[in-house]
Amino acid sequence: GTSICSSEREECEVEELLAEISGASDDAAKGEDAAGDGRAWARRGGAFQADESLDELRDRAVRMFYHGYDSYMEHAFPHDELKPLTCSFVDNFGSYALTLVDSLDTLAVLGNRSEFARGVTLISAHVSFDTNVSVSVFETNIRVLGGLLSAHELASDATLGLMPEYGGALLSLAEDLASRLLPAFDTPTGIPYGTVNMRSGVAKGETTVSSAACAGTLLLEFATLSRLTGDS
């Protein structure tokens, strides 16, 4: 069965939206133009509809985002993730309000200045990396460090007007997090261990199994952090 966090109607809407987006992408890739006048078309139920339907898809995508986001904020924050069928929560990534960190850039894209600012304030107040927990270096880097850095740059951009009173709290959190990930790079090759403890570093006997891809993807976030802080 479903719970107050989800409903059969909403689940059907998700399935329909994914099918419609897939159809629209396929048509665009094939260069199809059913009307012959250059308009974008989306395939729905085997029939073509004009580009007004893309506005509907956009609005439904926004509603779907807020359904998940609002449910997380009500039932799971400041934990990492919402368990939608039970309206409970789970901490799979260190209990760093991961979903909120992940959502800040989407709130910015949607132009929700007030909720973006509230999210930044909540993260500043609730998130601390001084915890005795072992985390995935890869996941923590791309999701938490990356999320903090992207939100910091968005908040710092005066032309966007997302948070005029922003003082750089997300960058401070990002710098602290990165410093706790650094012990994982103390290896003969520089390719990091896969797991690191936020307080004690790499555990004795930690496996050396890793990959160049996992190391390479970290360059984006750490290079961005170096640029923003001036600390190489």
C-alpha cells in the first residue's frame, strides 16, 4: 500500500511523465517534426501534441520535485533521505542533510529564492562534519562537497539575487569537509582509499581497492575549492 508520502495517482504521474519525456527525447533525436513548422513535439499515448504539452510536462516536473522535497523536509530533515512508503528517514551518507544539500541548486533553478535562502540557513545551523562516521569518499565528494560548492557559487552571485545577505557559510563547511577527506589521499599513487572516517581518517586495514575513475572525478570539486579558497 501507499502512505501519506505517496499515492497511486502520484506514482502513475511519475511513470507517465518519464514515458513522455523519453518520447519527446526520441523524437528530438530523430529530428521529427510532425507539423512541419519547426515546433517541438512530445509523443503521448502514440499521438503527437504541440509544444504546449511541454509546458505541461514542465509544470508536472516542478510539482513532482516539490512533492518529494516537501515530504523530505516534513518527515526526514535533517537526516539524509526520506523513506517514502513509511514517511521515515535513513542516514546512508553520514547524516548530513544530504537531500537538502542536493536540492539547493534545483531550488535556485526554479527561482525559489526564499526556500533557497532557508535551505542555506538550515544547513549552516544543522550540518557538522565533526562526527565519528565512516563515509564513501566518492559519494561524499560528488554529492556533499559538490552540492555545497555549487550552492555557494549560486548564493555568491549578486546578479542572481538568491541570498543577498549570504556570508560564505557553505564554503566554510566545504573546506572543513574536504580537509576530513584528505587523509584518504595518503597513498603511494595518490588514488584515494574508498572510505574515510570523518574524525580518525583511514582505518587500519582499509582496502586499497579503488579505481582511476573514482580518483579522477574528484578533481572537479577539489579544484573548485582550491580556486575559491586560494589554498592549493
